[in-house]
Amino acid sequence: MDTSKIRDLILREGHYFVVSPSKDVYYGFKVVRKQELMLTYNFATETTNNTGPMVPYGSTAVPTGYQNYYVEINKLPLAKIQNVTDMFKIEDNNEIWQVFMGIAPSYLKVGMRINTSSATAISNSIAPSQSFLDLFAVDGFTSTFDEPAPESEFFAMRPLTIGLTLMNPVTVPINPRLQFFINRMIVDPIPPNVQNAIMSGSVPAKKVSIGNVTTNLGGFDVYSNYQIRVGGV
């Protein structure tokens, strides 16, 4: 895998970053250890529900051995690797994954499904569905299989539930393939003085919005020690 497009974005030991699950709510972290992994995801061997080629766009019938041209996947199992049922379900509060995704073939569109009961696309009245097939994060032209692009970046952390939506937009069958670059990080809370410096802009930190910026994503109380008090700590 060629990581030249994302190398400058990969967080390293000593880096700070801030996650915002909703408006005016921030959690700050410092990377203390990390491990870089690369994983090619094979739908044919890892899952029994999403195997076979995706039928052409607009098909009204799905023959045996094929899957629909629009597929919603709530979790990605790793049946061949220690029987993992959801590869992006993080159990530990101090572990966060920074992920970039390579996509094949080029026409395949991949959208993120992050806490879909709370997160919405564009506005509270428009959610990803088959009525809005173009609301997708990235395709294989932007983020190629062997050279993932910055646009494919996402973070996996507790308590998020992360899945994918796949769409075949062309009139021929395609076999979806994904390759993930995973930056597995162990993190610690940011001290109050560093929090203030980050929010004032005097200390650089990566800032990430997760889900809908105007709607609260529940469950983040597990990070109470990491929460940044806006306007003072």
C-alpha cells in the first residue's frame, strides 16, 4: 500500500487531537503509543451476507450468488481472524483507530454509517437512503485500492458503531474490495493547561467532527476525564 497521500495526516506519538461528537462538545487526547496495520477486506471470506458481485445499478432482481447494487453493512466481521464480529467496535476507552480506506473497483462508492440513529446527512430531514444515492463519502477514483486518499479518513472509538454503505453506480456487475490502513493508537487525556492552549490556537492539534455537528451522540460520557471545558477548565 502506498501511503504517500496520507502520510502527513497520520497521527504519531506525542500528537494531540480533539474529537467533537456534537456542537460545542470536545474531547482531547494525546497519542502515547501507536501501531500501523494494513488489512485487505475480502467480503467473500469474511461475511456470509454480502458475498458475490453487486448487480448493475437499477436492477430490480438479484440472482442467486449476487448482492444488490445498494448494500448497507452495519458491521464488518473478521470471521477468519479470531472470529471478530465487528472489526471497528472499540472496547477500550484509551484506544482509538485512525483509518484510511482504499477502494476497488474505481466505480464503487462507499459511504460511512456512523451511529446512524443520530447522525444524518446534510440536514435533519435528509438521511442516507436509496432515494439519495449520491450522498457518499468517497469512491475508488478518489481513493484507489493501493493508495488511499485523505477523503477516506474516519475514526473508530468507543462508543461509535461504524458500518459502511456500498453502491454500484454502473450498469455492469462489480466485485467490491476494500483495503484499510489502520493507525491503532493508545491515548491519554490532555491536561487542562494544554486544553486551553489548543482551544486558543497556540498549540496545534488535529480536530475531528464525528456524526451530526448539531445533534448529540450519546455514550461519550465514558470520556468525562477527556472533556474540554470551553471557556475555561
